[in-house]
Amino acid sequence: MQSKASNVVFVYEAGPCGYGIHRQLTAKGYHCMVCAPSLIPRKPGERVKTDRRDAAKLVRAPRAGDLSPVHVPTVEDEAFRGMSSPRHARRARGW
């Protein structure tokens, strides 16, 4: 990834893919922000969710200061949380 801009910021919605993208980008020295979809401002009556519209919002929102990032846990914290969750415990026991 190359850019002529002096300040490049990557933004994406938290989701089922986890935080791997964030970790890869920050390891390469890029600034990356992960946002909760429920915290992205929406206009009243805007119910249709499309990838194109969401991407446009994610481009504009950081410039306006409208996004609040979520905490990105370390790999160890994420693994511990996965091992200690009740859902994981039930699966391990066959419930």
C-alpha cells in the first residue's frame, strides 16, 4: 500500500473477522481504527445498510471526529477470553 498523502488512516467495522487486520496494519506502522457498527452515527430513517454507503460513512466520519474506536485486545487477552467464555466451555463438554 502506497499513498502520496502524509497521513493515512484505516478504519473498519468490528465484526466476525476479528482484529487480525488491525494487528497487521499497526505492525507495518499504519494508523488503524476499529469501530463498533452500533456507534457509527446514522441519520434518522436511514435503515438500509449497504457496503457502499457504509464505506462512504467510514471515509467521512474520522475527518469529522464522529467515530469512537473500540479497544483492541492483545492476542493473549483474546485467546484467554475465548477459553473462558461459557459458550466455549459448553462446546468443550458437548452440551
